Amino acid sequence: MTAVTPPGNRLTLEGHELIIIEVGHADTDDSSVLHAPDLGLVVAGDVLYNGVHQWLAEPGSAGRAAWRTAIDIVAALEPHWAVAGHKNKTLDDDAARAIAETRQYLHDAEELLQENSTRP
């Protein structure tokens, strides 16, 4: 069986509309999220992290900028809840916190990478 994208990137599950939103690069290429507007929910996958260290090896500087754009796309959906692809299981799924902390981690990493070099 071959997977196919549903028409209009939308499907319904148990009466809830689910919208597939392609957001571009996050911690890897071709990331997408699943938005359930009536639940105030985003299944964010690798776009948001929740209380764990982020994978920064692949993105590079341009990738981190693209990742911030992906975060902005999720934030614009104004979710109450966000299921992160990587999380500390003791934390809740509060979207505002996960969005803010993921952004801050990227910001802090950019500053540290500019100030410090691994080159001799």
C-alpha cells in the first residue's frame, strides 16, 4: 500500500478536522505538523521540543533560521496544546511554553555558536 496525502491536506478523525501543514525545515528537512483547530492542538513533531536538548547538528545556521520560521507558523495557529516530537515525559503539553522554550533554545545556541568556535 502506498501512502497518499489526503485532498486539501485535510482529514477527519472522530469528528475533528485535522489539517496537515508543511512547515519546511525544523531539526530536519521537510517537516510538517498536524493541526486540530477545534481542539486547540498541534502535533508538532520535530518543530517543537519540550524540556529536552534540541538536535542542532543537522540544521546549521540557515537551517536554524528556517526552524524559527517553522516555529512562527505553529505559533500563528495559536494552539493551547502542542505535542512535541521530543519531550520530557514529566512536562505537560502547554503550547505557549513549548514554543517559547524552543525559540529561546535556538536563540541561545546561536549566541553561543557565534561567541565560541570549535576551531583551534
